[in-house]
Amino acid sequence: VLLLFGADDPWCTPAVAKRMHTTLVGRDGMDAPAAQRYIELGNVGHCPNHEAPTAVARVLLPWIAGTCSSLQSSTVDDDGQCRRKAPLVSGSD
């Protein structure tokens, strides 16, 4: 789980976002460091993807790649989905 919030969000304030994070960390059976991450973007409000798309991409792309790294052979499609690559067939070009 990636929690990505704008520090200046008037509706989901940093206090609310941090409470979400604390709730996730406290869930039974959840490996906190591996399962979730909290990031707050400064000078960004309620719509980080519209207000700071470059900053969001700098956080999101490595996180997506990290979630895909747990798959033995995977790729990230244009839609951001992790997919297993088809196995290579011996002797094919």
C-alpha cells in the first residue's frame, strides 16, 4: 500500500493521512515496512496527480517497480499493471 498525500490538502489533512498510516501499521498480520509506505508532498493539495504530476511520478514509478520486483519475471505495462512475462522458449529467436 502506498499512501501519497498533499501536505496542503484541506480535506484529508496530514493528521488524517497519518492516522490512516498508523491504522495500517497496526493491522494484524501486516508486514509494515514491506506492505505500506506514507509520503507527504509539500506545497500540494488534494489532487497531487494534477498539481504535481512529476513529483507523483518520481514516487510512484519506483514504488511500482519495487512491487513488481517480487515477481520472478515481470514487467510494468503502460496501464501501470505488473505482469508476468511469458517464459522464453529454448531455441526461439
